[in-house]
Amino acid sequence: MSVDEHITVVDYDPRWPQQFDFEQKHVRPVFSQKIVDIQHFGSTAVPNLPAKPIIDILIGVTSLPLDRETILNLAKLGYAYLGEAGVPGRLYFRKRQGQPFNLAVVKWQSDLWRNNLIMRDYLRANPIAVQRYGRHKQELFAQGVETLIEYSERKAEMMEKLLQQALAWYKNEIENH
């Protein structure tokens, strides 16, 4: 199965947090004792941010790789396993029937874990960054960027800048509290 797929960008939907809550309750038991934490991340976790209408779930586990039973049990819930899908240290699963979901399974407290949550929290705290990022995403889609790989490649530079801003913001938050 290819990682690439057709995408769309839509306005923020206030139902996304509830949909995350519902789905994480079904996914959590599959990981048994390996799971440390589960978080809603990505654009659907940031109010007022346009997004692909696919809810991203970040799962922090004690160790990787996952055992075969966990992967098979996720498949029973409708999740296709795509391996690392170009991101070393992250196992990627996606579910496309009904409300679409992505699962990113990483080691808890790894850089992937921390950076994804710092970026989410930075955007939640910075409406100007949300406006800039949202406008960029909508412009890409308006220019005809409609596949996941091209979309990811075309926003990579902005994502790197946002991550650097988020890390500086986080460092400042820690130092001042």
C-alpha cells in the first residue's frame, strides 16, 4: 500500500476533539501494557486551523517495534500498517473507512513525541502562527496540490520554521515558569 493518497484541506471542525476521544478509547486497549500516553496532535488538534480532515493520534509506547499481535489487532479495527513511512522511529497506521484517522506510534518522550506536542501547543497558543500556517495550507491546495506526498514536500520548509519557533517558544515557557 502506498503512503501517497488524495488529500483535501477543510476549515477546522469543532467535532474533531470528540472524534479523537471516541477513537482513542478503541485503540488504547490494543497496546496493553506498552502504551504510556495517547494524544491528539496535528492540525485537527489546533482550533481554527484548516486541516486535512484526518485526525492524528500520537501514541507513546515504552518500546518499539510493536509485536505482531498488536499490528493484527489494529488491522481488526480497520488500520492499515505502513511501517515507518519515511519517518525513522515512527510506526504509521491509517484508517480510512468512516472518519479517517492516522496513528503515529513512537517511543514516549523521544524527540518525535516531544516535538509533535510542542508544535501542537505552540500553535494552540499563537493565533498569528495559526493564521499564517492555515493560509499556506489553503494556498497549496488552491494551487492544485492534492496528493499527500506533494503537499508534505511543499510545506516542509514552513514546517521546519514552525518547529524552530515552537522549540524557542517552549524553551522560553520553561525558563519563565
